[in-house]
Amino acid sequence: MKIKNTDELNKILDKNIPIEQYLSDYSDSLSDSELSDILNCVLKENHLEKAQVIADSGINERYGYSIFSGKKKHPTRDILICLCIGLKANEVQTKAILHSINEAPLYSKNPRDAVILFGIKHKLSIMEIETMLYDNGFPVLYEPKSNNNM
């Protein structure tokens, strides 16, 4: 099911449907949805494979799979943004993913976030976005640790 944004959910709530049906039908879009459920929903919606998404996100493979499986429930905002880029998530999907663990959405008035949003809107790769961040003096999203402990 497609992840709904707040405006879409509000319009649905305007309709006279039972709240139980709403909670059931739109659970993927609600903030108490598990991060792993939302990631897997976007994965399916975008017709992608986990292995490719994790590779395209630039994060550690084992760490990526632990997020998708739900073992790692609260990765950092930057790690989630990397996954969103690997998922080729649009702005609505990215916002829902960040919201699922109570992280701030990307904000176009924040210069670093603006660079990331530009990359998402223009479907740039993680390397292209990381390069733009670095070239503009902003912290990159992900720097692999020298060991595999995360």
C-alpha cells in the first residue's frame, strides 16, 4: 500500500469510515508503524531488492539488514536518509520514514538538508549527494567505521 502523507490521511478521516478500518488500512502511514514495516513497504512500492538498496545506500551491509529486519529500531537520522536514498524514496516516503522514529523531516531552509533534498528530488546517488555535501562544507551522511561493530 502506498504511504499516505498527513493531508491524504486527513481527507480519509473526513470520510465516514470506521476508525478500526482506518487504523487497519493505513497502518503503514501512521507514526506508530514500525520502521522496518515502512521500509519494507517503500521497498515493495518502488520495486527494489534489499541487497541493492543497502548497496546503493552506502551503509554497512549487516547494519542495513538489521534495520530492515527490525533488530535495529532507532538508527540515526543520517543513516535513515542514506537508506531513503538507496530506496529511491520520494519526499513523502522520506518524510514518513524519518517520522516513524520521530526524526525531523528534511527542511529546505536548512542548508545541509537543502543539499540532501536537492539530491533526492533529482534522484542522485549517495556518492553524488555525499560529494555535494563535502564540497559545500557540510558533514557527510555516512562515514564507515574502521570496525564492524555498530
